[in-house]
Amino acid sequence: MDFKTKLQAARERVEDAIDRLMPPPEQRPRRLHAAMRYSMESGGKRLRPILLLAAAELGKSGSDPLPAAVAVECIHSYSLIHDDLPCMDDGDLRRGRPSCHRRFDEATAVLAGDALNTHAFFLLSRHYRDEPALGLELTGDLARAAGSEKLIGGQAEDIRAEKDGLSDPELLDYIHRNKTAALITAALTMGGRLSATGADQVERLAGIGTDLGVAYQIIDDVLDATGDTEVLGKTAGADVAADKTTSVQLRGVDASRKLARDHTRRAAESCRSLTGDPTFLVDLIRSLEHRIQ
């Protein structure tokens, strides 16, 4: 099976799992569940859950990776809902559609994000209750990645930098490694735990996740500065308009692309040390450097 076919098959598995594992749309409170599903079913690359599946397939564990994959996507979607709020980045578009607070209202969007956050951990507790050791490890990885020292901490520093006019490479690296790379890393380590290939493999996957996550965010910065709103599915130039600290602001487009290429190459080369066949994972990592959205 070639890369594109396998990627599409993985995406379809994730989409089906999201539909099965989210609260039914007819279940009360309907408006809240509609907002949750609106954000979860809005498409996107499904990068994080697919990374989790790719890492899980490096071994031969009998554990089902899909509930964990959906849990990671719940955290990602909640973070996007909150990122778009008027008190944060005030984004009107997300994945080519009105952002959650524009489609519904601000209060519903806040609650939908909160509900997706808690639903992620409900999924882990419910679907891995017969494997308590595994469930605890998965919960720990995701909770740490989503907490005040990682995803939320990165967002907090991003807001502080914008408000105070701060701009330096160390701060930018902190934001990239935590706001973006932490959840990508968690997806890979959780997949590694599901693969039952051992603690050394999980540690190697963590390093790959950091490089990949930093590269991914740098490319995001480049696309914001050079891309088109219709293609991106969100407002192009928003970071520039808000005078946000970005790689392009500090380094320029060409230097940013080179740095993303270096991190991508390091992530791909590190896959050579993994147990199992990492071909799909390597192809996925390399494809992200050349994405257009």
C-alpha cells in the first residue's frame, strides 16, 4: 500500500472513531453536543491521531489505539476552540468554516472546549479500564501535554509575548515546544505505549515528536506569512496583524524554512532507531514539510 492510500485509510479510521466515540448529536444538551461535533467533525489533517496510530503499529499489541487517538484529537480541538475565542486570537475561521464561537456563540464555544477536554480523559478511563497500567500511562502522557507546563503554558506565554511586545528566540522556542510540539509528542508516546515495544521506544518517540512539533509550528508560521486564506482555511496574515512572536518575524521566511527542514530531517533520521517498520511514519514526517495548509 502506497503512502497516500495508507494515509487516507488511517484518516478514515479516525473519522469513523470520532463519529462512534463522541456523544450522540440528539443527546441533551443538544446545542453543546452540536458544538462539540462541529469542531471535531470539521475535517483537518488528523495529524495527531494518525501519528498515534502510526506509532502503535510499530508493535503487535492487542490494545485498541482508536479511543486514545480520539482523545488526543479532543484535546487538540478544544485548544483550537479556545485559541479562536475573542479573548485569545479572535479567529473568525477554522478549517474553512466559521470558528466555533462564530457558528454558535462565545459561551457555547467555551463550554464545548471544556467538554472536549474532559471527554478526552473519559475515553481513556472507559476504554482502557481493563488495562489499568496502560490507561494510567496514556492518561499521564496526555494530561502532562495538555497542562500548565506544556500546551496551556505555551499559550499563556504566547499571549504574554503578544501583550508585552516580547520577541526573542528562547521565548519562541518555549512556545513552539509547548503550545504545539507537546501534544504531537504525546500522540507518539501514547502510540508507543500502545505498541508495547518498551520504554526505550517511547523515549525515542518523544524526541522525534519534539523535532516534528517544532518543525510543524515553524511551517505554520511561514504559511501564515505567505499563504492564502482560502487555502489555509483560516485567516492568513493574522500573526503579522497581531504582531505575534513567530519564526518568520525573528528569522525571515528562508531561514525559517531551513530550520524546519533541519528539524524534519532529524525527526525522520531518528526513526531509524525504532523497533518495527517506521516507513509510514517517516513518509508522514517528510510530507509535512511541504504542506500548504
